[in-house]
Amino acid sequence: MTIKLYGFGPSRSQRCEWALSELGLEYTLVNVIEGGLLNEPEFKKINPFGAMPAIDIDGKTLFESAAICTYLADLHPEKSLIGASGSWERALHDQWVSYTLANMEAWLWSIAKQKMRYPEEKRVPAVIPSNVEEFRDAASVLDGIFAESEYLIGEKFSMIDVILGYTVNWARKAKLLEGFENLQAYNKRLLQRNTCPIPE
């Protein structure tokens, strides 16, 4: 299998690097920023939105980091990082992927765009406090779960912990985990894995 990951530094491509590392897969990392590929026609053939990450696996391309991580885990069931299709564990994986992206990461991304991504004239700083509140409401649910469990599904590390772990670490860097001791401990536990490419 030949794998080429298109990404850059601390972007969501780090989530895919982590998944690849957990699975022990060799790959080539193409730095989209240094290579000047972002928004170029060549890269838009891989991801029509011109955004990172994207992956080429034996000539087939896929984008969206959670989809990439899920597919990679499906390719290697022997690693036991994801439940089989139709299993209850797989349903829980899909549930928590949706929760992570819709109820947590969406607010983090909105905050980041208002603070850094948008040009000054497009920013609406007034929405940031409500975004923070929405994120913290969602995070409080997980903080309660991690009071009883070290990982999200079945008391063992799985691919959802890669997907959620990236988001929780993003929140830590944005200083939004204050008061969530269990989420902070979960974040620290994940960052200490020797397969995790995210620096503490």
C-alpha cells in the first residue's frame, strides 16, 4: 500500500498522522503549504475545497480527517481500533465522531476564524462568548464520562480517541478546558502515547 498524506503542521492533518502512527503504516507527508499547493488546481483535484488534510491511498483520494481516520482503521481490523460495521462499538464510534465535530470542533473552528482566519473586516468578535459557552456545554458532557472511564468506548483506546483527542488538545491550547479536570487528564494521557505526534 502506498500512502501519501497532504497536510501541514498543527492542522487537522496531525489527526491523520496520529492514526497512521497508531496503525504502524508507512506514508509520505506532502507539506501543502511549503509546496505551495493550497488552493492550486493540482491539489483541488484531490480535495475540491482546497483544504487539508487529504490522503492518496494507492491512487484513490479521500479528504476530511475523521473520514480518513475511520477508513484507515477499517483497512486494518487486526489492530482493533474500530468496531466492525454493524457492531454496537461501531455505532458508538459514529455517534462520538458526530458529537465531536458538530458539538465541539465546530465552535473551536468558529472561534479560530473570528480571531485569526477571517480578514479584520469580516470578524464578529461578539459571537465568541456564545461559541465558548456552546463548546463548554458539550465538553462538560465528556468531562462527566471521563470521570468513569479512561477512554471513550469499551475501556480501551480506539480511533475515536484520536479523533476526539485532537479536538480536546485544540481546546487545551485555546485555554477552554479550565474546570474540566477529567478532560485535562484524558488529554494528558493521550499526549503521552508514543504514537501521538502532537507535542505536549
